[in-house]
Amino acid sequence: MKRTLIGILAVGALGLGLGQKTLVFGHNGEPVSLEPGNITDGISIYVQRQIYDTLVDFKPGTTEPVAGLAVSWFASQDGKVWTFRLRQGVKFQDGTDLDAEAVKFNVERWWDPKNPTRIDAAARYEIWPKLFGGSKGEAGSLLKEVQVVDKYTIRFVLTRPFPAFPAAIGSGYFGIASPSAIKKDGAKYGSPTGSAVGTGPYRLVEWRPGDQIVLEKNPYYWKKGYPKTERVVFKIIKDPAARLAALKAGTIDFTTDIPPANLKDIESDPNLNAVFRPSFNVGYLALNPSHKPLADVRVRQAIAMAINKKAIVQAFWGKLGVTDGHFTPPSMKAYQSPKVTDYEYNPQKAKQILAEAGYPNGFDLELWYMPVSRPYFPTPKEIAEAMAADLSAIGIRVKLQTKDWAAYLADRRKAPGFQAYMLGWTGDYGDPQNFYDPHFASPITDLFDASGKPLDLKELNDLLVKGATTSSAEERKKIYQQVDETTFELALRVPIVHSQPLLAKRKNIAGWVPSPLGSESFETIEKR
Amino acid sequence: MWSYFLRRLVGLVPVLFGITLLVFLFLKLIPGDPAVAILGERGTPEQVEALREKLGLNRPLPEQYLAFVRRVLTGDLGVSAVSTIPVGEELKRRWPATFELALAATLVAVLLGIPAGILAAIRKNTLWDNLSMSLSLVGVSMPVFWLGLLLVYLFAVHLHWLPTGGRLSTEAGIGFKPLTGFYVLDALLRGDFRLLADVLAHLVLPALTLGTIPLAILARITRSAMLEVLSQDYVRTARAKGLAERQVILKHAFKNALLPVVTVVGLQFGTLLGGAILTETIFSWPGIGSYIYEGILNRDYPVVQSGVLVVALAFVLINLLVDLSYALLDPRIQYR
């Protein structure tokens, strides 16, 4: 009897098997919404990326813009008007046509708070104003107008030059959705009970919350021969340990967000491969000049010199991190100055500099570490302890501090701010502006000068404004290389690591090229 | 009895009010602003302010509390701050998952715990007694998370006997439309035994994980209740009459030992509803426990407030039912 029971259960567990026609992805959370432009979480975007295309795409595995729904684009002489030529003959998954009107419909929806098709109960759409200075009607709004030139040409009129516009409008947030589907579904659009219709490789079949999302091949997909697999199932498994177990058991084929500590486990499993996502983040130590010793740039540089970053990265990330002194990740090499090589680890010299600056006996420093794990700092407390040990070697007496995450985030902005704290950033799109502006554009709202005012760095700020508005790509590279040098010398935020998120797959999965930008199309993936 | 029932029911009102107040205050005691937590490291001060406004966090505390109670009284459980999905809708969708799991766990506990306790009592101080009591001690002290993962690695990853998590396998889940939300029932209603096997296979490990602690508690309670009853005169009389031991144990002793056991079963079932948080997380079980857990992580106040309120309501109602069931077991208990 017992044997029969186990037999029945085992049949139930193994079922028919899905064969090569279905990819099962172990997803690390439930999407908030499948409506583009309305949310910012990577969990939602990852699913959206399979359903929607963006105007601009990126070369697989890089941040380099390539043709997406737009085949070409160019800026006017003054850099304020961007014209995009759309791909012809593209259909949404509901059979309607993609044209300039459809694109305009989507843009108006993201940009204009008064747009009637906005689901205003939610009132999110916060990513548009974040990336483009403001919504319609607001003073800072980068967009002035969006025009349909002809059926396949759309034009964006800006209030100021913005060379990063194609990269920004190509970010995963801005998938182009079918206007007729949105009008039909209203507030339900993008929710588990509504539809989600784009032009991407897969179309949404069903979303059972907390369990799984089923996508099937889009019969209208414009890229011939793709996607390679008939069906994708996103299986929602939030707990990382459970996700790894499901991968080992073969319940899922590939997955994301594996804790770095599991790398060895994956590498030693004959059925699995570790997959590395190119780094697109920075974890840094912020040094706040409002604390008297840190007001002296020499002291900040001495700290940068005293922390053995290579050893720390080796210890806490192993293969999963690099440290190079640049604030931008390695995938943005074009904008990095060849002159910037990281401060050599040299406690002796650091101690000497500290003495020259007037602190031969060191000083007390409160170092705040985050109470939560983030891709750039998976184990903040341990990393903070390692840094504290290095600093104590040059006489700086570190007191480790932390507090609740929300309070941590809020209090770092309250004058005089934390003396030193750990934080990081993951990019939205492949442009240095997206890394530098939130951290160094004046006034810097989380670092303060000696009098307790938000830090204002005129020269650097001028440089950033110039970088943000210069049209010439070559010119911009030079400007940001200069920004790289300046921020490196200022040592207000000491880059500790660019970490690579760890992904994993079963051996029989081929064609998966993770994007540094956080989500990639599954169209090239197949099961062998 | 009916008037007793009604009085008890009315008595629940202040209790539930107390719970709303406690939950509300506890959430307020957590340091930090939920608006900041929701927006994370990327939120600008202006965005934080806008979200505070939207979430009503700018208003005075009593006003926020009254607004919450007023909404609950009209049956509106609020809207998740993260997903903007109405909390009531989500709870309605999720409760069958939690209920089914709690029921399965209770079954595990009752079917294994009570016999183990009875056996331990009648074979007092034997190897069996010591073994089962030691095991029950291990069961009570075992961290749920650890036990769950241990079971997954043993039965799912290595032996491939059972699935690692979820309520259904991927393939069975494609196109599956729940009727009642209780998947066992759904499978039976459709007469689909393949689906039933799939559902049951998915239930085994989480039910075992969740049921271990109540199992251990039940075994101990049953043992001590039985021991007490077995030493009573009427048991001795029954034996003296020459009744078969089986009859003595089950008819005379166990029936009378049942009272404390039922209390514990009821209480444990109530705690299971709320205590499923870790189990649901390990097994990707889309129930109320994992919903509240996420709500806490995300500082999603409406989710936590209303989620806890609903669980508390279930808990007090079950307690009420337990109290009422006493009458059936022991006619000497009077309702007043």
C-alpha cells in the first residue's frame, strides 16, 4: 500500500515532462505589473522584456544601443529634436499594427499625468519623471512634445539637448504596448486578470499569481526564426535556497539571483552551469565632508588607500566582483579615463598622509553599513568589518553603525548626514549620466559641507551639465573621462566593487546571454 | 447554548478592535518611513514626499487609525502600496491555499501525533516511549526553515520522489483554472486523478514541515492526558470487568483524554494559519503567510494590517468552535 502511494505521488510529481518545447524559468518574485512604464522593479521588467519590444534595443550582453522597434534615429543640429524611424510591418500580439500613433499613445501615457488612459488610482509612472526631469506640465520636463511625422516616423521635441535619449527611451521600462488592448482593459491592463500585449517574442497566456506565468511564442513576431522555443513558464520561487533546490531537481531550467555563496555548489554540480551577468552596478563607501577630518581631501584619499579593496572583493565576491577605482562599471569602459588606476593599497603611505593632514593619531569615525543585502553589497556587515579593520591599521577608530533600512535611507539625507556609509547603485540604461548625476550633481543631497549645507561642487557640476547636454559622442566621452578623474580624486564616494549577479542554468540550456542592464530577451534560448 | 454562542460572538468585537489597534501601533513602532522603504535607494526626497502624501502618512496618527478602522468596517481592506491590488481580493484568492495547507498539516499532526502519544502512554517507560518523546522534543525545537529545506533536499533533489515546491507541477498548472481554490477539492470535482496525485504530491512536504511542531506537541499532550486517565478508578474498573485492553484504551480512556487534545488541536490549527509564513516561503506556497511576509519586507502597511486582521479573525473563530465542541465531548460542561 505504502509503495503504491509513493508510486502515485511520484507520477504526480514527475508528470509528463515538458520536453524541449517549454523553458521553465525560476523567477525570484511576483511581478507588480506587466504594464510598461508604470513600475521600476526588475522582477516585473524581466517578464515584460519577453512580451514587449522597446524603440531601441541593446547588443546582447552589452549596453550598446542597436535597432529595436526603431530601425534608425538621429538628433537635430542643436540636439533638441530626436527623430525615430520605425520598423514597418510589425504587429502587436493582438494583430493590430505598430505605427507612430501607437508609440505616441504609449509616450503620452507615461509622460502626461492628465492622460485619460492612465490608471490613476495607482498614480505611479514615476520612472518617466525620474529619467526625464519631470512629467508634462512640470518645469523640469525634458520632453516638450511628441509628434507623429508620418505613419512610421515619430519625433521627440526636447526642452534641452539630451544625448542619452535613445539609450534612456530604450531602457526596459518603456516597452511599447498595444493601444487597443490598453483601451479595452482599462485599469485591469497588465494585472493578473487583464492582458499584456506587445510586439515581443512571447505573448502572455496566463498569470496565476504566486504560482506561474505562461508565455507562448508570438505568431506575429517580426524577427524571423525567433523565438527558438515554443513556450516560457515563469515559475515564481522567491526563496533563493528553494530556487536552487528546484534547479537541482530539474523543476526549473534556469534562474536568476543566486546568492554568491552558492557559486561552488553550482560549479560542482554536474548538471548545472553558473552564468554571470555583466556587472552594471557600483557599491561604494561615501565619505561625508561634514565630519571635520573628512573635509580634507587628503584624509579621504588616505582612506581610499588604506582599504584593501582587492582583498575584500576576493574574500566576499571571489569571481563575482571587480574593483578598479572607477565609479562606472566595466561595461561602460568608453567613458572611463585611462588615467584612473585605483589607489594602491598602502597603509604606510596612508598613515603618512593622515599625519600630514594633521591626524597623526587618527580619529574616530562612524561607519554605517546597510541592514539589507543588495546585489552590490550582499553581506554589508561583514564587508564593513573588513573595511573597519583596514582603517584601524592607520589609526582610524571605526565605530560600526546601522539602522532600519528605511531610516538609513532617509537619515543619510538629514544634515549633517552619516560620517561614512555604504550604499550603491544599479544603472537604468547604458549612459554615464545615469551613474554620475544621481550621486554628484549639485547640490549633493546626502553629503554635506562643514557648515551642514548640502555639498555643492561647482566645477564638477558644470562638467556634468556639459556632459548631459553635449551632442557629439566623442566630446561626451572626453567629458565623462574628466568626470571620472575628478570624482576619483575627490574621493567623496570610494568605489569598492562592481559585482556580477550570479545566475544558473541546467547544462542543456543554450543561447542565454545575460544583459548588464538586468533583463534580456529569451528569444535565443533553447533546450537541448 | 445559543445565547452563550451569541455572547461569545459579541465578545469578539472588542477583541478584534484591540487587534486592529495593536497591529496599527506595532507597524508605527517600526522605525523608518514606509515611503522611503518602498522607493529604496533611488527615491528622491520629492518622490518620498509625494508617496507619503499618497499613502496618507502625513496625517496625524489617530486620524490614520480611524481611517483604517472605518475602511475595514465598510469591508474595504485597502490597496497594496506596492502592487496597488486590493488586499481583500488578494486575501480571498490566497486563503484557500493557506487553509488547505493548514488542514493537511493538522491531519499529519493528528494522525501521527495522537497514536504516538497513546502508544507512549500505554507503553510508559519503554524504549518506544523514550524514543517518541525524544523525537517530539526534536520536532518542537527544529527550526522550520531548516527542516523544510532538509526535506526538500532529501525527497525532491536526491530521491526525486516529491516536488520541490508550489501547489502544482508546471505542466499541470498550464491552463488550470481553480474552481474553489482548494486544489484537492478541485481535482476531485473534476474527477481528474492525475491532477489529484499532482496536488497531493505537492502537499506532502509542506504539510509535513508545517505539521511537525503540532505533531510533537500533540504527542506529548496526548501522552500526559492518557497517563492521567489511565490511573483513574473507572479504568481500573473496566479492566477488572475483564474488558479487552483495546476497548479499555479507546472507549474508556481515550475518549476522556480527548478534551485537552481537542483544545490543542484547535489552538494549533489557529496558529498554523498564521504560522505558515516560513513554510509557505520555502515551498513557494501562494498563501496568506507568504503574502504577509512580503508585506512586512516591503513595508506594505495595508497588506500587513488587513492580513493580520483576517488571520486573527480566523483564529478567534476557531477558538470559539473549539469551546463549543467541548459540549459534545463532555456533557458536564455547562454553557452559561
